[in-house]
Amino acid sequence: MSFGCVCYSAQLQLPDSMSTPAKRARAEATMRKMGLATAMNTRIGEWHVKGISGGQRRHVSICVELLTKLSLLFHDKPTSGLDSVATYHVIHRIARLPAARG
């Protein structure tokens, strides 16, 4: 599950002083900001198991990085391998993040 992946990352990255429900809430809020509300209960998938799309997979990887509310985030080719529609959605979501506005 993509939500499980982001929650697991939240447990590892966020401070121990933060409660588990607060970490889950941060993971859910981050996924919603990245437009992944409909894919929260969908598995990520593997080569032999269909899962979320490549664009959604890229969104999940960005969510994992955004959990700690970074002030600066570098991405090397965040749209590499994506089609034009998926590229648009990834860049659109990144541009709408508060930190991206300066």
C-alpha cells in the first residue's frame, strides 16, 4: 500500500517525540497534498504485480522526502521516464507546494 510506505517512512524519519497518530496524520496530509488520496490504499506494485502508475510512484517518492517539511528539496530528473501527462501532474504538484513559491 502506498500509504503504508509513506507511514513507514514517517515512523523512521520523524522525531521520536512525535506521537504515532501525529506521524500518520502527517503522512496522510502529505499524500493528499501530492494528489494521492485515491491511491492511498493501492499497492505500489512490482514487476509481476500491477500497482500504482509511474507518475503516482514518483509522487510517493516525493511524499517520503516531504514528510520532514524541508525548506529545500533537490530532485534529479523528477520526471525521467514519465509520459507527458504524468510529467504535468508531478510538476504541477511540486509547483503548488508552499516551499516552491519562495
